Amino acid sequence: MQPEARKGEDCWIGVDLGTQSVRVLAVSAAGTVLGSGRSSLESVRNGARHEQDPRHWWNAVTDACTQATAALRGTIRGVAVDATSGTVLLGGRPGQNLTPGLMYDDTRAAVESERVNDAGQDLFRRLGYQKVQSSWGLPKAVWLVENAPGNTPFRILHQGDFINELLTGAPVASDLSSSLKTGCDLQAGCWPQDLMTALGLREEVLPGLVLSGTVLGQVCARAAEATGIPAGTPVIAGMTDGCAAQLGSGALAPGAWNSVIGTTLVLKGATEQLLQDPSGVVYSHRGPDGGWLPGGASGTGAGYITRRLPGRDLDTLSAEAHRHLPARVVTYPLASAKGERFPFVAPDASAFTVGRTGSDAELYAALIQGISFVERLAFDHLQSLGAPTGGPLVLTGGAARSRSWSQLRADVLGRPVTLVKNAEPALGMAILAASAGSGSLAETAAAMVTVDEVLDPEPGTTAKYMEPYLQLVSELRSRNWLGTTLANHARDNAQEAAAA
């Protein structure tokens, strides 16, 4: 049901281009959702290839925007768009696609990624992510250029760029967040010309670069008719969908973190300085305020629960799980078939369970405990790098809907956790649009993000979890997946917590 718009209340539009749908929210300065819309998307998959038709992106954006703006009565003050990270295409004139969109997990450019890593190793090390993957935007851009259609002039675009050009009716610069995986120098805020030239990417085919939150232009008359967003509305440079979700959580002050457990675990934070990680586990986006947004994505998560307990009523199991905690069984709940990337890199890693459970509720307790242990290990890794980890921690994603699991995470981490009412990426883009030209992004987010509850760790519980936590650390170390330095750091922190 469409929320009832308040008469005369100004708002900002956030557009989230996901994989399966486009989500649009119209949000007031107080964080009230005044209008919303959603429209589905379809993909074409063939082996390593994953494509979408950019024209369908626009059709879905206009459909969802029309839904969101239908009942609005106040002024729309700005619009910002987030999109999937690493999705690229070749464009011609504004709004014209010459190729399909090569999606964020398209890995056709495996050969090109080897060339890219050879040519860009110094830059990639300096920026902290060490090397690019075949699914990143830069190797796919090289593949697109080398397979460009005919003699038609083309430009490299990110997914969000394509939509912003249709909104404004003119070429636009790309935001630094979306350009990270396309090889931009985030410290200098420009394309590394020597690297781009070596890869055959001429200056004229690359978009300009701006910080997220920069005004790109205004909604043109044609887009206004299609979306319901008035002509002249400022169009704000957005971010990747992962960063947009972080903005929606409000975890933006230095030292604050947003932990997302859905199918997998994603952890993102805010720091004043670029965080260097020799292992390449953590990499950082450039924040709209010029700071840094470090983070990492694990292969572990709730996807493993659905694999081990298919079709079970998880709400019922969650209600019973507390009777089996701390769990006797040690699990490493890798949702992906093989390979881990955060908080350690282990291409051969696979899920395992040590011990036997007697019931589904006991297994469920062991699984959510195992995921929570990986979350703690992630914070141990961040702390070992010198990252500030003591600020507020906001939990989002599907797991945050379970209060009992959220309490478990507070107990395992030994720190308070914050639950918010709404942290979806479209809200993050509305926050970004509202912050443009108005001051602090963190202050804007604080006004627009609604805290639901803060859970403190139960007294004395953290110490009870340290023995099984160290059992998991030992199991990971014995398989040579976890390095000695992180294992020792985790042990030291666990022993300190157990003694507290």
C-alpha cells in the first residue's frame, strides 16, 4: 500500500538499481517515507556471462519513480541513484546503449584481468585491494573496448551513469564509488592515464570523475514526463548499492560500522584515512565527504542455514535456539560452494561442522553462532590493521530481523549493537541527495535514520562464547586457511574478553 503523502512536505528521491528490481523511495527530512515504488528486472545468464538490457533499467526506473511520486504534494529537492558495483557497458549519445550491461558478477574477462593486474599492480597495492578480479569493471571495460561494435563512437559507462544521463539528458561524470572497480585512482580522484593507455582505454572514452554527492545536472523535461520528478530537480552523483546500504544504516562517523548478514556477511565502516590491508581482504571506497569507507564481503552467512535446514520454520527454530547456546558444535558456515575472501583469503575453503547435533533447533543455534563467530573474526582482522572499531555498530540485513540472533551477536562481540527501522539502499540515496550542499552527510543521516533499539551484551555472556570461538579459530588455522598473525590476534582478544 502506498504511504499517504503529507501535504506540502519536501522530500528527496532515492533510486536503487538492484539485480532483480528497481526500488524507489521518496523520503522527508525526518526520514518519513512519503512514497515508494518497485519494478522488476530480468537477466540473461550463460556460463560466465551475466547481462541485462540497459533500456530495461530505464523502463523499470520510470515505472518505480512514477509509483513513488504519484501522491507527493511537496517539493522534490533532489534525486540520487545507486547501482550494482562493477556493472559496465558501452554507450553512444546520452541514453543510448551500444552493448548490454555486463553485470557485477560477469566473469568473461578472466584473460583481461591478468593483463590488468600485471599493468596496475603498483596502483592496486597503494589503494589497498592488491589486485582486481575478473568480475570487476576494469577488465570488463577492456573486453568491451576490444570487442566494440563497428566504428561507432563509444564511451565507457557504469550502470548508474546510464540512468543519470537519461535523467539529465546530457553526458555526466561518474562517481568515485562506482569507478573504484574500473581502476580509478581514488586518492588522486582521477584516471591513472599510464595504466589506461597501456590497456587501450583512451581518455575520450572514459567518463569524468566526481565525489559522490556532487550535483551532476538537473532532471530534463523528457525525464520529468517519464518519471514524475519535476524538470529542474537536481540530480546527485550516487554510489554503489553496497555503499548506499551503509548510508541507509547511518554508520558514517569515523569508527562506526554496519554489519549486514543476509545470504552472506558484509561489513562496512568509516575511517578518516585509507586503511591498508597487505592481504587484500579489505578495500575502501571514497566517501562523499572525502573520507574512506572500508569493508569486506565474506562467503559465510545465512545462505548456509537455508542449505542445511531447507524448508524449516526458522522463526520457530530461532525461538528455541537460546536453549542450545553456547552451542557445543563448531561450524564454519560458508554459504558459497568454495572459497573465502573475508576476513581471510582462502580459495580452497569449504564449510565444515565439528561435532553432532541432536535436533534442528540445536543445529540452528550452532549455525547462527558460527556466523556470529566469523563476524567477530572480521572485527579482529580490522583491529589488527589499526582500524578504529569502537564506534557504533548497526546491524542490518535479514538476520537483523531476529532479535534473539541480534542479541547473540552483541554477546559474542561483547559490544552494543543498534537496530534501525529501515536501512535499504534507496533510503541511503535519499540521504545522499538531502546532504548535497547542506553540510555533513553523517548529520543528515542521523536525522533521517530511525533507531529501533540498542541491544547491550548480557553481563558475563561474552566470556562463555570465547572457548568455542577459539575452537573455530583453531580449526581454521589447522586447515591453513587462517594466517598465524590473525589467529594469534584473535586468541589474544578472546583471552582478554574471557578474563573480563
